[in-house]
Amino acid sequence: MPIDLRGVAYLGLWVPGVDAWNDFATGVVGLMPAPGAPDADGVAYLKADDRLWRVALHEGDSPGIAYAGFEVGSEADFVDAVAHVRAEGADPVPGTPEDIAARSVRDLVWVRDPSGVRVEIAWGPTRDGGFRSPAGVPGFVTGALGLGHYVLLVSDLEGSMDFYQRVLGLRLTDFVILGPDMSVQFLRCTARHHSVALTAVGPIDALHHIAFEVADVDQVGLALDRAQRAGMPITASLGRHKNDQMLSFYMRSPAGFEVEIGCGGVRVDDATWVVNHFTGGDDWGHHGLTGDAMAAVGEATGGE
């Protein structure tokens, strides 16, 4: 039975300086401190909607993803997902009671992707209701689409594509060729254009960016204002992507990897979608978003 992931449920991030990233996440991005989150020394939890939490910040010298959680819809789906992953030759590791409590779910297993990211599959998330952004953001686009997306720089594109498609069941939405042996492959598991993108720009394994979607262009503009007031480096100017039609900008976070804030992303209908190869850059803007610039992010954050 094919695996049926319902999007990114949560992200754990390694950041060298939890307090600084927490201030950035609440004051610039607009996430909310999670008052009911698990009590864990040195970990800061953040809300993006009515879930108990969506992002966890862990102190670490090497910035990147500590774990990426995908969810399924029920216990039966979880059993099927574990069987699928095992049948595809991976060896899912059961979450410990401490893992399960920390993620605020009923159960989870985990495997590692070829770049070393710990990918978790979970079911039964906890909701505590309510979202009130310290920055005044009315809400983020989540729900059936999942939290957002993350983009990895990977040295083994073929192996990573095999893992995310065959083992996890994500589907290729489209791709962009950046140059010889350089590309970005966009993968989905919901109607969101992509939950994961895999980028080959050289022998680098690192997190390039995570993305949050907001409701409209005004919320993107307000986020850009907050970023500029806070002195955050804008690494890609306001622009619209050609493939997923997201109107967005990118900024360097205090951990070195980037954060994209955007709106208006394409919704995919699996019955009619055609995989496309996009050429010629974005529709407009996004100045600074190049293959060399993406590689530099990985090198700066210690990617190998």
C-alpha cells in the first residue's frame, strides 16, 4: 500500500543560540511561543497555528535540521506507513517514550535520509487551540497542506530522490536546472507545491532554507518591513517564483540558513498535474537567489 504522508507536521532545528533565533522567530517571522509545549531544558517551542507546537529550537553548533516530522492521518495509516518504509528496504527506528512525549504525538518512527537528516513519521498530533502572533500575523497557511517546506542541499541527489520518492512516497512536482549537474527538484505529499526540495550544487549536505506561507501580499510586505527594521540580511529580494508562483522574499536567519516568507503558492491537483522543467529564472525579483549563493549558505553553516 502506498504511503500517505499529510505534509510536514513539525521541524526541529539546530541553532547556535536558541534565544537569538527565538527572538527572530517571534519578532520577525511572527511565530508564537508555545505555552503548553513539553518541558525540555534548553529547547524553545513555537506555534504557527492551533497545534501545540510546530517548530522546536535546539542548541547546536552545526545549524540545520535536527528532525523533520511528517504525519499520517490515523493509527492504521501509521501501521501501513511503517510497513511500507520497511518493505522499501529502510529500517524505521521506533521513537522512545521521551521522543514521543517531546513531539506531542501518539507514536512515531524515524529513519535518516542520505544527507543525514532524521526524518520522522508520526500520528496523533496535539492541538491546544489558539494562535496569537507577537508580531501581529493573523495566521500561517497550514492545515491540510502541512507546516510549510524545507530545502536541502544534497551531495547525493540520486540517492536522496530515491529516498524521498520510493521510501517516503513523495511525488515530483517539477524541477529547475541550474547548470551542469546542478538542479532543484521539488517534491510534494499534499496539494502544496512542495514540502521538500532537493538541491544539487556540489558536494554539500546542509539546510538551505525553511519556508512559511502567509495569507496575502500584505502579510509578506509586513514581514519584509519587520525583517528590515530588525537588520536581517535580505538574501533574495521580493519576487515571484516561476514554478510554484509563490510571491516571497528570503532572509538570513541568526543560524545562517535562510527563511522564506511568501504567499499565493500553487495548489496541485494530482489528477491533472504535469511535471515540468522550468527554465529562465523567476518571473521577477528574487535577486540574489543563484546556485552559487545557495552553495555559499551550505558552506557557511558547515555543510559538507
